Amino acid sequence: MHTERLLLYTPETQLDLLAAIAAGSDDEAQRWLGMRGEEIVADARLRETLLRMRPGDSDRKIRPELLAAFEPSPEEGEIMVGVRRDDGRYAGALQLDHAVGQIGGWLAPHARGEGLGAELFHAAALLGHSHFGMDTVHAGTEATNSACRGALVRAGFVPTEGPPTHTLRDGREIDSTWFRHEPSAPVARCRAACVTHSRV
């Protein structure tokens, strides 16, 4: 799927997945995301290398295992890689947990501050409504994360009730604020989603 400035797709290779993870592995992103150390690309030089790349780059020395096909896991929900349409660089990722109807996402440092977060979250909401048949899509964020809150509002999410705190994957407990998105058209469930819950 695509927005005005982003192309979003299910990772095709391990490189796609690693670049998507790298987009949210810097200290600023992890302040809000709170992933465990083994879930991020901790090496700054490797992150920078990955985020200069574009899907399908073949003129670089890439380890063969990174070109192996990505095999999605139904238990882990959906992840989609975000790529800038203007220069083709890896730009971030969105996640959708269709079991509970929640979305999340992040952008690479080079893609922040340009309004792309709203496009990312709006695409995630449309994916939930038009592919997985969700009547409501939810998102939560740290209460002081004004950039994320603003992006959610611009994407059509509205504040809603939710737990006042949330425990991140690294064990930190944060104050949280919650949003919901309602469809503007009838919801639909893709036949492929009914069968596999894995590829978009």
C-alpha cells in the first residue's frame, strides 16, 4: 500500500526487516519504544549503513543471509516496511496486532519532522479497517510524546479511554495516553487475511 510519500509493504527479505528495525533503534526512538536490547540494531554505524540503503540495492556487499526470504509469523502480528517514495530509502515501519486491534510505528531519523508519522498511522488504520475488518483501531503512546500524539490526531485518531500506564518491552513503566480510529467506510476483511493472517 502507499500514501502520498511512503510505500509500505510486508518485508520480502531479512534485509527489509533489519532495515525497518534499524529505523527505530536509535536512542531517541527507544526513549519511546522501549524495545529490549536484542530487538534493536544497537551498532550506530550499521544503523546508518542500513538507513542509507534502498530495497533491492545490489551494488553493496550484503551478507547472503540478509537476502534470504522473510517468513512472517502469524503470532507476531503484521509488520510493514516503510520506504520513502522520493528517494527510495528505508524510512520506518508500522506494526498491527490484529488480535487486539492495536497499531504502532516508527520513523528513521531522516524521516522525522516531515509529517510522515500521520501518513504512517493513517495507513495502519486503513490496513486494520480494510484488510482485517476491524471496526476500531487503537494506538497508545507515552503521555509526553507530543510528536506521536500529534501524528495520531492528524491521521484521524481521537482520544479514548485506556490504561493510565503501560509497561514497555524493556520493563520500563510509562504514563500512557490512548487513541482510537473509526472507519469512514464499511470495514472489509481480505480473504487472504482470513487464511494466513501473515502477508499483506
